[in-house]
Amino acid sequence: MRIYLVGGAVRDQLLGRPEGDRDHVVTGARPDDLLALGYKPVGKDFPVFLHPRSGEEYALARTERKHGRGYHGFLFQADPSVTLEQDLARRDLTINAIAQDEHGTLIDPYGGARDIAARVLRHVSSAFAEDPVRLLRVARFAARFAPLGFRVADETMALLRQMVAEGEVDHLVPERVWAETRKALAEPQPSAFLRVLREAGALRVLFPELDALYGVPQRAEFHPEIDTGVHLEMVLDAAAAIAPGDDLVGFCALTHDLGKALTPLDELPRHVMHEQRGVAPLRALAARLKVPTEHAALAELVCREHLNAHRALELKPATVLKLLAALDALRRPERLETFLAACLADKRGRLGHEHDDYPPAAYLRQARAAAAAVTAASFVAQGLAGPAIGAAMERARVAAIAQLKA
């Protein structure tokens, strides 16, 4: 029996990045061998075990063979005859198909270390095309490693296009699309996720609402980048910089401008009412991908209200209170912070405005604090009851917000 460290931990060592999960492959062993050593079985489809002390994952070396469409159609073989090289061959990218033995020696039959040095995302073999989830994974790895200069190899991009043309991505279930998208939104450069999907032809299949934004013009005085799709990419990357690892902010950024794809041609490059027009496609996207309720709800608020946030200093105090109420910000201040992060990303996601200040954020935080300071106690003491208390509190909160500009 031999044990090897594999995958992301080895890759990240070579990149000088902090290691994440440490996964291992075991060759020359059967399930009973690991059970006898105290390993705990966790794999459903193939033999995977947790180390009795470290809790790290150990999988028996295996091969896999396609026998159907989509990503469920695989037959697995895991027995002592399967070699390390065979196990590595089934992996998606060469940078993830490197192993390390107990002495620290690399086993790299597919040139992963070379591709790390060259900053290339390259598929291991033609078997890559058998699993449509891998298309999403390549796009997600692009979002992670684009800041380091990684690009998708030409032959891998050609394979991704072939997978789309042959309908493999049509068999992706919503849960897997959302799971990979959610991870991509938490990466340092989510725009790369969109670019890879778009270049492969998969964006129009999986996210037609986003694909429709490309080529739609905006007014140059407000958006020097002009193209709405380019703006979306810039907003996504701004969101990743403002709220690193926060996929909720990322999803709000992703969907904030969907209405611009629905602007009548004779109104371009203006986008009057794009906030309202964006709600229907956002709801359709969220329902199709089974997006979590809070993600969908906050994204809709950002879609509808981001222009009100930008002009918050010009709004009437009563309108500001309505905005805070829509966000439920008095009870849940964290929702206001998510909203403001997405709106700041929209502000900075424009050519030449990447470092703009955002005065509305401070004002809306102050307005929330002023409104939240008004409680029912004093009105109850005055003898008010029922709806009269609510009405009095609303008047007092509007007055407290008005005082901020006095």
C-alpha cells in the first residue's frame, strides 16, 4: 500500500499559496485494508475514507468510464491493480493531476508543474469532455488564478466549445451550475468565469440573461467602458475586491443590471427604468438555478434600488426611510452592508472610476442609525397605542433622518 498527497494541496504548494484541503490517493489497497487501520468510510459511489486522527480524505485509486450523458453516467473501478498514473489521468486539469509521495517527490506524468510555471489551464486527456461540470470548473479556476496570469490553453478552449456544441452542458442540473457559480463569485477575479464561459459558447446556454448584456451600449459620460457586458465584468471584480469571498455580494453584482438587455433599441444608449425591467429576468435566473432565498431577495433589492442608493443624498428623508425599510435594515443591519457593497461595486465598475469614493454609503449608514434610535417606548409613555405608535415612529424617524442634513 502506498499513499500520495494529490490535487490542490500539491498545486498550491508549487504556487506558493496556502494549502486548502489535503486529499490523498491510496494505491495497492482494498477498502478492508483501510478499515482495519481505523479509517472511516464516507464515499457513496467509490471508496473514500477519513483518516482516524487528521480527518483528511483518503481515496482508493480509481478509474472511471463514461456510459451515459451528463455527469452521472460513470462507472468506477477501484482495486489494488489501479495505478497512481491511471488515477491522475481521470482528473480535470494537469495542474490538479500532480501527486507527491511521502518523501516529497513529485509524480507528474501529465506536465502539471510545467503548466503551473507557464500559467496554463490545460485538460489532462480527452476524457475531460465526458463530464460537463468540468467546463464550469475550468471557468471557476480561471476566476481563481487569473490574477496570477493563468489562461486557458487553446486546445482546452476548443474542447470546451466542442462540449457545448455537442450538448453536454444541456445535461447540467441547476444545483451543480449554481454550486460552481457560487464558488466562482467568491474567487478573486469572477469576470474570468464569465469570459471563459462566453468564449466557449456556454454563457448563452447557461446564463442567457447575462450573455444578452454583451454588446449593449451605455452612455459614455457615465460608462466610459460603453459595453454593458464589460461593465458587468468590472462590477464583479470590484465586488470581489470590496467583499473578498462574499458570494452574496457577488450574486447581487452579477444580476444588478439585467434590465439593460431589455431596453428598447430606440432608447439606447439610455436605460430608463432598467432597474424595474431587470426584476423579471433576475427572478427567472434565480428560479432556474434554485438560488438561495436570501441571495435572490437581496439581488432583487440591489437591482431595483441601486440607482436610489447612488442618489441617496438627493432623496427625501421619507424616501430614504422607505429604502431602509425595504432592506429591513433597521432589524438586520448586515443587509444594508451587503447592499452598499454591491452598490459601491457598481459605482467602481466603470472605466477610470475603480477607486471612486462613495459618500452615499456613509449617509445611508447614518440614516439607518438615526432611524433605529427611535423606539416605541417614548410613544407608549405618551399614551399612544396600536397603529398610532407606528405612525408616530415613522414621523420621528423621518425627522431624525432630516436632521442629518440640517
